[in-house]
Amino acid sequence: MLRLVYPVLVCALLYGCKSHTVIDRHQEIPVAMESGDSIVLLGRSTRLAESGDHDFVDCVGNALETRNANLDVVKENEFVDAMYPWFESTTAPTEVSMLEHLFNNDAITERFEELAIKYLIWIEGRTETLESIGGITCSIGPGGGGCFGYKSWDDEADYVAAIWDIDQQADAARIGTRTNGTSYMPAVIIPIPLLARVKHTACDAMAGQIADYLSMPK
Amino acid sequence: MMKARLAAFFLAAVFAMVLTGCQKNVSFKVQTEIPEPLVTKLALSVGVYYPDAFRRYEYTETTEERGTWRIESGDSQVRAFNRILNDLFSEFRELNSPQAGAVELIVVPEIASMQFSMPKETGFDYFEAWVEYIVKLQTGDGEELPAWRFTGYGQARTERFAGFETGLADSLSDALRNAGAQLATGLPAHPPVRQRAQRTGL
């Protein structure tokens, strides 16, 4: 039996956990970041009764700061609290044209200026398991216990970032990333997870594209 | 014999623990912090009267599936409404009775219903809470104005290793924050309030 299991394990290690990412970038207007300007990333839901993926938003924010230490990224919670009640899930603008109405409120305009927000980046999307096959059974007895079986599943992380230029109140760019990957978990006594980190890969790809866009010459 | 007794005692203890663990006796008090709202004050003097049912609002439920729940939120409701109304109107105070008083507008909030859903019931990976409010309005002269209804909605993700109560409490806390946001943005746009504010100059 082990003669069969080990080659499967080796194959899984060699070929498994691979993921591929497709990036789609569309730019409307050139970048105009200046020293002291900051950006904010906000999560938005694409499905009814589902909140934005705030973990992914945090991941992209952290990755951006890691890539560019000079980039000032305002934390999502700080921004939403500072702008309360205008950026809650039920009150936030859904289109860039709605900013004009918001900026009629002097208090909101002043708060944007205080935070020096140059770009507002909405991130929509989710990571989900598309398909899974196989199964693992575990048992325990007087002589010990263990698991046996094999399971694999396909994950997809599909996210879109819409970048709004605050000064121009216009769509600046749109970046989409879609990462697919297959994870494996063979179990011979002990389950060995060989995970494709699709969300992390999509986060890195998204942060790379946003950083690249923001660092483009005027 | 002694071993058999010990084993029986151990089994009984485990059985009792399992039974107790399965019974969901939920009891907690909601804590919510509402940020300072970024709103322009309306030139109206407003009084709010909180009926006892609102001030001491307690959600109770006893069902076979969910067990017994007792969730106190009255204090947080009052704090949330005071926070928003105080920043929304040029003059604001709490009233001891809903009778006519020396204010232009009297606000009397009521909670019409409160509902929850859990991940195991919906298949989603988050808790949800809804709080439906009726905001009754009257002028300082005692004239009744059309009431305003709205629903605060909140979500809280299922945290690994966090208790069942944490999910419920967080979703309700989020619903109160959402209710505050709707109060701050919706009440000034409610026609009877907007018309009175326009009449007084803003």
C-alpha cells in the first residue's frame, strides 16, 4: 500500500498547490500622488447580505505598506469611524458620482482634507471553494489511531479594486485579480495539508498592481 | 467494585457536561460605542422621551432549538440615540414624559422587533441581527406627526474559538451602530423633520 501512497505524496508535493493568477487592469486617469497624500482601502460586498472581505483588505493594505514604506495607508476602521455615518455598509457611496453630494457637507470635506486622502480604493470579491473531491476517515482504537484517505479541493479568489480619485471625483483605475489553486490533503495515519494559498497570492498580486499604479510617473 | 463506581461517576459527569454544554443559555448585555457623527446640526430644539420598554429593552427567547436567551440592550440603545440626536440638533435634551414641552419637536423611539440568525441556521459564516425601530414624532404643542420606521442591521463573522455569545453580541452591536448611522442620515431627511428645520432657517 505504501508503494502506492508515497508516489502520490511526491507527485502532490511536486505538482500540487500550484495556483495561477489572471490580472486585468484598466486605467482611466494618470496618477497624481504627492508627498503627504494618503490612500484608504475599503471592503465592499458584491452579494446581498454579505459583508466585504475585510481580511483581504487588511492584507492588501499591509502588503502595500511593505512594498512602499512612504505610502500612507489609512486603516479601514479608522477611516470608517472618522467618517461615521457616511461610509457604513448602508450609507456608503456606491458610485464615484455620489461623492459630489457627500462633499456638499463641509464637515466631510474637512475630514477628507485632514486625512489627506487622495485615493479611495474599494475592494470587492471573495475567496471560495469551487469543488472538492475525495474524503478522509479517521479512527481511534485501543492500539492507537490514524487517518486514511485523500482529499483535494479547488479554491478561487476573485477580487476587483476600484480606485477613486478624490480631487477629480472620478474613476482613476480598476484592477481585477483572479487566482485559482488546488489544495491536497493526503492522509496516511497523519493528514498532510498541501495548501494552495490562493487568497494570499491574490492579495500579493492586487497589492503589486496598486503599488505599481500609484508609483507611475505623472 | 470501587473502579466500577468511579467509572460510573466519571460517565455521569461527562454526560452532565455534555448536556449542559448543549444547552444554550445566553445572557449578556450589549456594549456599543458609536463614533462622533459627522453631521450638520439642524436648527431645532428637540426633546427625546425614552419609554420604559425602550430604556430597559430586553430580548428574551426560549425555544427547544436555541435554548434560553436573555439579551439586555436598553442602556446601549439610549446611549446611541442620545449620541446621535445630541449632535443632530442645535438644542437637545431628555424629557421625563412624552407630554408637550418647551421644545419644537418631541422624539419617542420604540423597538418594534429584534431578530437574530446564526450560521448553523443560514449556512453563512456570520451571525446576523436586525432591530426594527419606530420613531414617533410630535410637535411641542402635542400635534402628532408621521412616525418614521427603520431597521438596523448588523453582522459578525464567526470567530474561531470565540464563544457563541460573542457572535450574537457583536452582530447586535453592529446593528446598533448601523441604526445610529440611519438615524443620523435618515431623520433629517424625514419630511416632517426636514420641513420644520427648513422653516427655522436650515
